[in-house]
Amino acid sequence: MKFRIKHISSLYRWGIVLPWIVIIAALAIFLIVGLDVTFVFPTLVLIRLTAVCGIAEVVFIFLYIAERIYGARLIINDDHVVIKTLHRHRKLYYAEIEDAKYSHYECTRSYRERKERSGSLLYKYMQDDEETWTRSKLTFYLTSGKTVTVNDEATNYEWKRSKWITDPDLDPDEDVVLYQAYQCYRTACREYCKVLGNY
């Protein structure tokens, strides 16, 4: 079965931020050393570096937009899972997957996973002021020790979770495409293990 999810990777976000850091660092070095535009060679180097960083910025912005449109695709087959993202295609055989874990996490405006970092009241106050929403993630633990993680929007999860108290038969994750892919993977993996006689 094929599932289309709205996966967001940090690669393209870092590709957007890093050229700005390089330009600011180069300009700071240029000014700290005491150079100005009368020095031809350092000025040309600074202009060329700015041009290269500008091109990289535009490329990564287009890649980020393309990733938001394309997302990712999970294809669950009889003996393997295929994960297709904009920059990578991975084929994970059930024999090399040790475990799979589905979970939720709170996401901030910059699509970063929100973690508890400090016990100070000021930090907690600032953290409570930040807008967050819930996303889901599926992590495959491989026998080689590596992990492969995909994430998706948890559509209607919070709303259904609040209704779960009045309706215990309601599954808050039933609308989340990544959860549907996880359930399909579990079923396919169970059937695969039965065929091999390991279950």
C-alpha cells in the first residue's frame, strides 16, 4: 500500500540558514581585519562569496518549497518498506528492521521538536508563550544500529484526544496517515513473520 505523508526534514532548513551565517561571518572578518572596498582582492572574494551564498540560498528555498509540496511516500510491500523523500529513496527489508515505534511530539513554529531543557521559571514562561502543535513520527530501528525517522502532521489528533474521554472507542490517530502506514506495516510484518515461521 502507498501512503503520502507531509514529511519535513531539517536539511533544507539548515541550507536556508547556513548561507546567511557564512555571509555575516565573512563580512565580520572583512570589517574586523580593517579592510575596505579600496582593497581589490579581498573585496572580490567577499562579492563572489556573497554571490555563491545567494545562489545556494535560492536553491535551498526552492528545495524547501518542493519538499513541502512533495512530502514523502511510504510504500508497504510484502517483505520491505520503501521510503521516498525528495532527496532519498530507502528500501528497508523486514529482516533488517529490529523495531518500529510510533509516537507524537510537540512542534514549534520552526518545525523543531520541543524538548524540556531547563527548570527555570523564565524559560518555562517563554516556552508556554510559544505556539506549538502536535506532529507524529515513525522511527524504524535497524539491526545495524541506525534509525530511520519519518514525520507527519497529526491531523485532528488533539481534538479527537479531548473527545476520547466521552467516547472511549474513538481512536485519536485514525485520521493520521502515518499511523495508518504504521498499522499497515505491523500487519504486513506479522504476515511476513508467519510465512517464515518466526511468529
